[in-house]
Amino acid sequence: MFFLFRLSGCHNSTVIRLNSPYQKAALLIMQNIDDPFASNYICGVVEGFYGRPWTAEQRKHLFERLSKLGMNTYLYAPKDDIKHRAEWRILYTKEEIEILKDLITVATKNNVNFVYALSPGIDIMYSSPKEIKKIKEKLEQVREAGCNAFALLFDDIETSMQKLDKQHFASFATAQVSVTNEIYKAFKPVQFFFCPTEYCESRAVPQLDESEYLHTIGEKLHPDIQIMWTGPRVVSRILTVEHLERVSKVIRRNPLVWDNLHANDYDPKRVYLGPFYGRPVAIRKVTSGLLLNPNCKYETNFVPIQTLGDWNSSEIDGFTPQTSQSFSLSNPEPIENAVKLSNRYDPLQSLSAAAKLWHEEFGQASGPSIPPVPRLDAAIDADDFALDRQRSVSNDLDADCNGDTEIQLEEIIQAVVVPEMTEMNEAVNSLTADYAEPMEINSKEDVVSEPVIEDIESEQVIPVDYAPLCTLIDMFYLPFEHGEKALQFYEEFTWLYENCAVMAGIHVGDGDLEKAQVEWLRHFDEFENIVRNVFLMFKRIANAPNKVCMREFRFQCLSLNFEALVSEVIPYVWEAHGICATVFAIAKWLKNGGLKDSPGRQIFVIAIWHF
């Protein structure tokens, strides 16, 4: 029997006889075939967001995922982990260093390079030997825990120096270079990263090619130190070879990309579930690596990290209008018969495969512990959001709109609004044993069930297909791109509203009224199918293993005895469900002829997504 093998990164396929005694030798030869994208390309995740850091369990889970996906680097840089930034001078306690040591050990076992970062830039005195000593003592403590890769970060700080520093250094850049080079020479680590204050083109003064700061950094920083870069903007829609080549000329080395594509710390109410997108595979030739700074909630990053792994293992881009124009994530049948060329990265095809795998995760009964959940804003009176009223409105939503039932839009909107949950960013300590919410396992008898809104007719059993999850991903896609079903949701409702006069019996134009109504109902069915998938996904979440009852969730989930994935995803599913319930109710009202006048082009304000 013969099998055709192709290892990631290899140009040529090799035929191996499986029962050959030379199989092992042949595989070794294949692994040594010249690869233009060598294994030393830095690729992985940076935990570099503002907000509650991940737990130790989540980080260990990440290391295993990165290893399975062929990625090799994790950068520890949580902005609000107290001893990373706010109290960077303070050494770790014995308990804290043991937890950090355990993380480094697990990362090493998974062939993931643990890079420890410190952010002293917020208040460092660059010219003070005592400050340099504090950095060395902190990094030495971490080195003794097993880490031999470090980073100094000077992002998001004031650009003015203190008075004594101005007397010692010609510029802000030379001050940072002096400190960084001294630390690098003292430790001689296997890897050393540096994040400049001007870390993207929009922050370069006066502009990228003329930035004195960046030119100084590039010229004077030790050539073995990696310089991090986010792209044209803090959150860059695309990264091009041309842009990165310009950066390389200025900083005199290939940049290490800190990619904020999926970061949501600037607006935690948003989340980005879409694929790694807008970065051609070719940029690996002009960069030293790429680290993804993803969503704050760890469990929402399954698709971003999975698709990044596909991108990292690909040789060329496979996304073209010919291969992907007709492909629909929420109607993924074409992928089954598509010919996926080996080692080509197509974000939609990668997303389809990732969505299937993520769909399976929702059936798991356990997961890594999550960070403590912020409490409900004290200004909100939870009693104002009684579920009895919601059930009452739910009955209206389910009512047959062909009858005389009159739906009060104000009541519908009020009933599905969730109390606003505010989380204040504050420095915390993730390197303690009690920094996690316990993931207790409930027995079936302990689970308290609450009815969920049944706005449309749906099967009692959640389908095994993953179309509902794909629709959810489309609803919360990327910061600059909207998923297909999210666009269709908006476009179909807009069309229904603009043409709703026919359902009130108003003859518009010269066409046949009955035919116009048939066409309107056809669009309504398309709109209903999208809403149905959101409701099915909501129902799946509500019935997931170890969930809390919906009353507990609505009032901030004070009893945290539900599965990690569900706990971190449900706020966004709940929001999607609430918005769809509201807009679908309005559509049913229009279907019943509720709007008697022709609406024209002005659509009244409706809360669609945080596009």
C-alpha cells in the first residue's frame, strides 16, 4: 500500500511504502527538506490586552492548543496584571513565583517559548541605576523560574522624559535604547522583544519614514532584539508586504507583528469570532514573527487561534474570488466538495473547519477556570427586569400576527433589554491560587431550568449541524468586516421595512399587489431563517452542560457553577438573541400590516449590532 505524504512547509510530495523498513528514515529526510518558512518563525499569542487577565488554567490550555497547531510562542504581557505594569518594581512572592514556574514548565513541555514581559515605561527613571537594578532583579527572579526569553514594553505611555533623564539622554528613544540594551547584555536571553512607544504608523511622528524616534531605535538597539509593530494602525485592517518592507527599512530589521485584529479591550461589549484575515501569507517573508493579541475572554478565541494556526502552516494564499466567492459560512456545503490545495490558506475554508471543531466544544462538560466575573453595576435595579414580564411579551412574540393581536413595540424593546454590565479595568494579580472562579459540576437534579424566549417555531432538539454557530460568528465577525449573515440580516430587514406598505394593503406603483405581497413574504422567510439560527444557538447555550439558570445569568451570574465556554460566550449570545427578538417582532408587526403609511427611506432607530 502506498500513501502520499506532504509535511507542512514542504514543497514536494513524497510517496512512502508504509510497510517499508525505511519508513522512519524517509520521514526524517522529508522533515529536513529545505523550507522557506523555517520553524524559527515566531508565531503564537500575546496576552497583551487591558482588562482581567487569563487564569493559569486558561494559559496552560492555550499552551496545549498552540503546540497542537504548530505554533511556538506565548508572550506574557497582561496590562492589568498588577506586577507586570502598575507595580513592576515589586518582586513576586514565593506563591506567585511557583505559579509562574509551573506555567513556564507546562509551556516548555508543549514546545512553546514562554516570553516574560515587563512594562516599566509608565514611571521609570531611565537614568537611575536603582531602576535598572529593579528590572534586573525582577527578570532574574523569573529566569530562576525557568524562563530565558524576555521583553520590555514601552507602549501606551507619555512621551516626555523626567527632568533628570533629560540631562542624561539626548532623546526619549536613546533613553529606552540605553535601558533595553543594558538588560539584554546582562541576560543574553534566547529571545528578547522590544515594544516601542511609536508602535504603529499612525503613532509615528511626524510619519513613518521621517520618525526620528524609530530611526534611533532601529540604529542603536541591539540587532538581535525583536522590535514589535502593530501595522498602519493600532488595530490594522490589513497588513501588506509593502508596508512591512517600509517598516523594516526604518527599524533596520524585520518587525515582529503584535496583531490586534481580534483585540476587543477597547470595547468589551464587542467580540470578534471571525477568522484570521487580511494578512497574506507572504508577509512571513518580511517579518520575524506574528503574535495575535485576541479577545479578552479566552473561550471566545477558538476560531481566531485555530485559523491563525492554519495561516502559519500554509505556504501561499488560497483565497481568490474563483475559490471563495460563492462560499457561504452559514451554508457550508460547497466546502465538502471543494478541492483544498495543500498548504494554501483560505480564511473562509479555514473558518468553516474551525467552526465545526468549535461546535463540538459546546458539548464538553468542563473547561479551564475563568477569571472572576465583575459584579452587576450597583446603579441598576434588577427587579425592574422581572422575567414574568418577559414571559408575557414572549407570548406576544409567538402569537399569530395574522389575527388581531396588537404588539406594543415599546414593551417588546423593554422586555429584551439586558441590564448594562460595566467592568472597570483595575490592576489584579492573576498569579495567585484564588484568581479563578471555581468550575463546580452540577448534577442534573441541581440544574434549575428557566424557559427561554421562543419567538419562532423551532425544533425541540438542537440540530447537529453547526449553521446556528456559523450565524453567531457572522454576527460578531471582525472589526472591519461583517459576516455574510449579519449583512443579510440588516439588508433583509431594511427591505422588509421599506416595502411593508404592501402588507397593509397599500398599492404601491403599477405592480400587482398580490405578487408584491408574495415577494415580501419570501424576504420575510429569508429573514426568519437567520433569526431562527440565532435562537437555536441561544437555546443550545441555555441547555449546555453545567449552565446556570437564565435568572442567575440575567442578574450577573453570581452563582458561577457552569461550564467555562458557556460562561464566556453567553453574554454575546444573549445580546444577539435580544436584538433578534426585538427586530423579528417588528418584522412580524409589519407582516400584520401594522405600519399603515409608506415608510420611505427614513428607517426609525433600531439597535442593530455594534458594527
